[in-house]
Amino acid sequence: MIITYLGGEFIKVQFGDTTLAFNPISKDSSLKPSKFGADIVLSSVNHPDMNGVDQVTFGEKIPLAIRGPGEYEARGIFIKGFPSESHYDGGSKAGDKLINTIYSVALEGMNITFLGALDEAELPKEADEEIDGVDVLFVPIGGVSVLDPVKSYKLAVSIGPKIIIPIHYGDIGGKDALKVFLKEAGENPSPVSKLTLKKKDLEGKDAEVVVLEKE
């Protein structure tokens, strides 16, 4: 499994000939989008910063688009989506509440949890009851309509993942969010351009923070 960070909350996960895109940036976003072909797209919030299915539809590759809570299976991948209330970008312009979907994904014998634009210090009850044995956790830390760095680290540790990957900072969140998050974690890892993982690589790890450089 190869994990790449593309800014905002946009994460690319590749394994074998399959590519997943989490919260791809739309061409209508103020953030810089990236274009490639994905097999499965998971969008947490219906907002241009996170719903760019168009940007990961390339050539003949038309992805399965997952846009909300539920249970899904595709290409041997098992996905569960859990709802939480979102206040991202102040909510929708119409004043309606937005839904943020937390995704739990099982692939290659590993479990990924992607919190999306979560802004609550605790997981919703359903997600808390269902999510267990997390290998890789993606957590928003920007503090702008999402968790702040201190709360995000406390929540991440409470979930008990082997690896924690912070997202939603810099171009989309507080400029010092990563610095504060790492201080809270008591770690100062050197950023890496990509993270390549196999199941055996997770042995002995406990809430290890990995910082991915924006590609």
C-alpha cells in the first residue's frame, strides 16, 4: 500500500492495480486539485474541497463514488461510512446542516480510518462502537471547522491506531497546526513524500505519527 498526500484532505492510496481517492479536491475549490484515475472515491463532505470526483475520473477509468454513510464492497475492499454533523465552511450556504462521513476501510489485511472534516472531540456513538483495530488513522488537525491540533491528537490516541497521519492543515487550516500537533504528540518526525506499508511494517507500532509532504 502506497499513501500520498495531495493537500487539503486529499489522500491517494494505491495497492496493486487499485487506486482509492479520499476527499479529492474539486476544480471548483480554492485549493489546488490533482488529476488521475481512481477506482474508488470516498467523499466525506459535499463541498468543493472534498467532492472532486471529476478530478479522479480519467480516460476510461470511471470510479465508484461513495458519498455518505453505509456499507459498501468493491474490488475486495470493505468500506463502512459513519455519519457525523459537519460545520465545515460554516455549513452549507443554504443554512442546512452538512453530513461528514467517517470511513473505515479494510484492505490488504489492514484497517484504515479516515475521519474527514470531523469537528467533535469524540467519535459518534455508532462509529465508536464499530471502529476497532485501526492500523492507519487520518485525522484533521487544522482547527478551522475541524478539530484543533490538541483535540485531534487526544482523539487519535483514544482510537488506538498504529499510525497517525495528520491532514487538513497548511493550505486549508491553521498555519501552525502541524507544529502544535507534533508538540502535543512529543514527536518531530521528518516528513516523507510517500508512505509505503505492508502489514508486517505495523508490528510494534503504537500511535506513531507520520507526516506526509504535500505532493
